[in-house]
Amino acid sequence: MISPSAILLLEFLSPSLVDQTQLRKQKTMAYSLPYSETTAKRERVTAPYGSWKSPITADIVSGASKRLGGISVDGEGCLIWLESRPNEAGRSVLVKEPEKPGDEPVDITPKEFAVRTACQEYGGGAFCILGDTLVSSNYRDQRLYKQSLHLKESLPLPITPDYGGPSVCYADGVFDGRFGRYVTVREDRRENSLNPTTTVVAIGLGEKDIQEPKVLISGNDFYAFPRMDPKDTYVTFFLIIYLCAIFTSLPYHIDCLSTSMQRFYKRLCVAGHNPKHVESPTEPKWSPEGELFFITDRQNGFWNLYKWIESADEVLPLCPLNAEFARPLWVFGMNSYEVIQSNEWKTLIACSFRQMGRSHLAIIDVLQSSLVSLDIPFTDIQDITAGNNCLYIEGASGVLLTSVAKVTFNDKRSEVIDFQIIWSSSPDRVLNLSIQYWTSRGWAFMDVNYGGSTGYGREFIERLLGCWGIVDVDDCCSCAQFLVESRKVDGNRLCITGVSAGGYTTLAALAFRETFRAGASLYGVADLNMLKAETHKFESPYLDNFVVSAKDCYERSPINSVEKFSCPIILFQGLEDKVVPPDQACKIYAALKQKGLPVALVEYEGEQHGFRKAENIKFTLEQQMLFFARLVGLFDVADEITPIKIDNLD
């Protein structure tokens, strides 16, 4: 229901920086056409803001939208990554880095497979590698498959039962070498698809016949991060009562494993159990020496690294800093740090942290409680994985697309001596071709981290508690108004667009404020009470924190204030979306159409919460721009785009 980034996309249709007289006269701006062999010299032409011809086409944006779904290394230290491919209908494929410079990467996943899990709808943690062995989830049937990485033409073999369809899914698994099994989170929808049962199960890897997974841990709503102690004494996991606990407290357990009975006989709660500490722990990890580290925000309101002292049953911060060392747990399998050296003399942790909107790579010396930042070109860092005497880092910057880089250190781990891009694609929150699509045509663009967004500590997150539909809307409108007052944009040509939670903010801003002249909602929420009744289990209690009462839900639902809408809206919706069901878009579309406002609804077969197919990504981008150009900009676009029918206009 909410986008993982919790960021609203905001677009302003106006000149970028001109005085008010120029705004009224709608002056045009000169630009140069790209050089061509048939043109002796560059030809200068003029065109209205928003209508410039751009070399960044929707085809380029949609085709370049490959995304990473995780990175890992095999037993030889070679990088393996999971990439989604819009040009293959969003299919996700595991790929291995080339053996030699100049060689092509090698697809590991056979063409008839797609590596993706539907666990908790958002997925993540769809594969795990140990040495030569790969275990991954196949999207079509959601079964787990085992595959050898080093045997050519090795085909994936199923290790979980066939339940006749994708009713049981798995995520966030790890190998348990002690008992020759695979321990993973399982979501079972066979009895109740709206309220599936989540457990931690063990799957035998050496069985001749496929066996029913053995349930190890059960009884609670959600689990994440099952992680094995290398001493084979403990397994850690998070016990998540409900998602709303992200803003209150999460119990974090360590279970003691019986060697003879292969069962858990004792449970220790490391974090989240003390009422004095309001915290959200995440990302547990064992060092090779059996030390337990994890991230929580108990001390200063920021996600920092901590260590559990087993002998004293005590938790100590490693290097307190007003910065975020983790991201919210919207997907499984996050990896924000790695233990790169561990012995009795020194323990070093490579980590990323985010401060003042910028990510940094750092090395923490655990014994010295010191942190050294390292200079690399990335300003946004996602995941970190350790290789042979190096790190593989997923990141990006204002000039680098989202990439995976191989980072090599000096002997003291105090300086980066080599930075090599291994994989690159389109960016996410940095250099973003979908943003350049707009700005290169003369549209101003603002991306708003409204109150409640992560990256700025607990206090900023808690601004949204009880105030969803108020704080987010106010922040976006205030941002727009500031730009108008700064004479940077035209207040008569402001448009707003958002995805998921940002789609709700879009609809709420258009219903309850008069700042914007048009909007686009991508799988956004129109009816909060309907969302509460129909959304998937993972986010079913979401509104209990952000919109407290049924009365507030009703009053803040755009569908219940249709009479307040006064401007055009275009809606985009995936018909297989279980997070924000299609009825939301259909309901607000019908109401606005009946009211007589210009409105359009685009529905996509085979798409869920977020569009993966290249043709749909392209169509959405083009139709948004054309809609705003026709209804607000009142100009012809430079691109050849076939318009869809707009009700109450065409």
C-alpha cells in the first residue's frame, strides 16, 4: 500500500527560473537539436516549456529500468546478482559476473524460470548461495529449487512440495550446514489467502524424495532474518507482531538449538522487550567468531549498529551517530553491513550510513569504537556483500546509474585502492532517467520526502503518526508554494503525481487543497476504510498508527469528498494488485466521471503493485505527460504519442 521509499513524486509544469512578467507572457526557451549527418550545423529552435524535443524517450526509460533484487557471491568469490528485465515482461534473472575482463555476464537462471518470491507481496530474499549451491524461488509456482553453480547446463531441481499453485511462498532463507537443511520464512495461503500463516521452516537438502518442510517456529504474524550462529548454538530471528510495531517496538529473539533433537529449547530476547526502550531492531548478523551484531534505534532515535554481549546478556552501541545505518523492512534480505575481519585482536565491519540525504561507506573498528569514512563515487548506497578481499556495493550518485561496484581496500582496510563498476542500470533515487524524461522537456520536477519518511531519524518518522493525509499533504503543498513564492515555478500550472502511498497523497491533495491543477495517481488509495478491509496481511494494521479512528478514515478518504475535487486526474492500476486492490481506482474513477471532471483510468493485466513490463512503464510515462500537457500546459508535445480517451473531455 505504501511505496518502500515512502517518497511522493511531485512535478511542476512551469518555466524553471524566469520573472513573473515572463510567466504571464509564456515566453519560450531556445534549445539545440541533436547533431545529425544531414544537418551541417546545429539548428536553434524555440518551443514552450514542457514541449521540448528530448533524446530521452519513454522507450529508453522503460528499457533501462532494470532493477536489482539482491547481490551475493559464490564459493569462489564471484559476484552474482538478481536483475529484473522489463523487456522480458519483468522477469527476474540471476546473473554471474564475467570470468575475464571483456567477457559477457552469464545468466544462471534458465529461460523458463524467473527468480522472485511473492512472500508478503513485496518479496525480497528470493535466493541464497553457499559455495557451489544456489537455492532460489521460482515465481510461477513459488517453489524453492536447488541448483549447482559450477556445473554447466545444471538445471534447478525442486526441494519443496508442489501444492498445485503459488499458494505457499518462501523468503529470506539461509543454509544450516549442521543438519544439511535450508531454514527459511514460509508464508502459507492455502487455508486463508487474506490471512496467511507465517512460520520459520526447515527444508532438507539431501533427501531423495521431496519432504514436507518441518516447522521450527510458529505462532506469530511475521518472521524475518533467520540467521545461523557459526558455532551452531543459536539461530536468530525477528518476531514481528504487526507492521505497526516498526514505530513502537519489535521483539528480537535468539533461539538456542538442541544438537540432538533438532529443535529449539530456549529463547532469549535481545531487543524490543524492555518498555524503557522504544526501538525498531533489524538486520541481525553473526560474525565468524560467533559475535552477534544488529541495528536498532534505541539510544538516539537513529538506526545504529549494536553488539550483543553474551556473557552479560547486554547490548552495547558500536559507534553512536545521528545517521541511519539501515532501511525500513519493506522487503526481505536487506544487507547494510558486513563483518570483514573477525579475530581476538580486531573486528572490522564495513557498513553504509545515510546522513543529511547522502550515503557514506565506512569501516567500524569494534574494539576501538571508531568509524572511518571511505571515499567512493556513490552518494546513495543500498546493499553490501563481502567478496574475496573486497566488497561488492550496490549504489548510485548524481552522475552514476544504479550500479554494483567492486571496492578493494589497502591492507589496513583504511583506504579504497580500486573502484570498479561490475553492473549498471537505471537509477532509483539519484540519476533517474524517468525524472530526466520530464526535465529534459522543460518541466520542473520536485521529489518530496514528506514527514514520515525514513532517513532522518525516529522523530521525523513519527510526524506522520495519526496524521496521514495531513502532514504529507501539507508538506507537498508547502513545498510547491515555496517554489511559487520563490518565483521558480508557475502557480497556475502545478501538477502532482505519486505511487501507492504517494498516490493517496496525490488524491488527498486534490480533494482537500487547492494548490495543484491536475494529478496522476499510480495504484493510489482513495478509500481508507476499504484499504483497511481489503489490503494484504502485512499492511492490514497500517492505518492503526497513521489514521487512528474510523471517523478520521472516513473524513480523510478522497472518495468521500468527491464534491471538493475540481481538476483533472489520470489513474493507473495493476489488476493483480493485492496491496491496493483495483477497486480503489475503479471507485474514484467512477465518482469523478459522474461529477463531470476530466478523468481517465488505465488498467494493466498481469501487473501487481508496481509496473514491471517495459510496454506498461512506457505507456504510463507517456500518458501522464500527454495528460498534463493537454489539460494544464495547453501545448502539443514533441513526441508522437497516441492519446487515450479522457472522459468528460473527448
